[in-house]
Amino acid sequence: MDLQDQLKNLFPDHQFEEEPKPEEPTIWMQEEPILCKYEKRKGKPTTIISGYNGATQDFKKLAKEIKTKFNVGGSFKNEEIIIQGDYRDQIMNLLKEKGFNVKRVGG
């Protein structure tokens, strides 16, 4: 017996209303593809995502989602998402699932 059932037993005349779910904010879709490239910085592999021309806050949210999904470190600097390690394929698949047009740059 969950909490909802217990409340119905205590207050049989009360009409319960479901709480409306908040809508997820939409991410700006764009004409130009997002660039996903691989570089070595200070001898370490990095994946760089750039070319997003929507709101900066949306791009920061995308950076956080990528970092948590793949359990990697990274940052957002100069309108670029910098991810530690070579995660081009996984990131490109994630962005394609979200509806973005992605272009692979480099090897």
C-alpha cells in the first residue's frame, strides 16, 4: 500500500489531482552541423565539440549531459565543449539521437 492509497483511505471524499509534469526546454536546432573533432592537447587525447549557434545555456546543459552520460571530465570554454578522451563516436551517436546534424572532423 503506497502513500496515495493511504491518503485515499484517510480522506475518501477528497478529489486528488495529478501534478502537471514540467515541460522540458527545447534545444535550438540549427542549419549548420555541429563539429566533432579529435585533438591532442599536452599529449592527451581530447574531443572537441563546436559550431553550436543556439543559446549558450543550452550548450552548457548539453556539455553537462555528455559528461555525466559517459562519466568523463571536460569543460565548456570559448563556445566549445572539451571532453577528456576520444569519445567522438559515442558523442556523435548521442547528438544524432537528439536530432542534431553532426560532422566528424579529422581522422
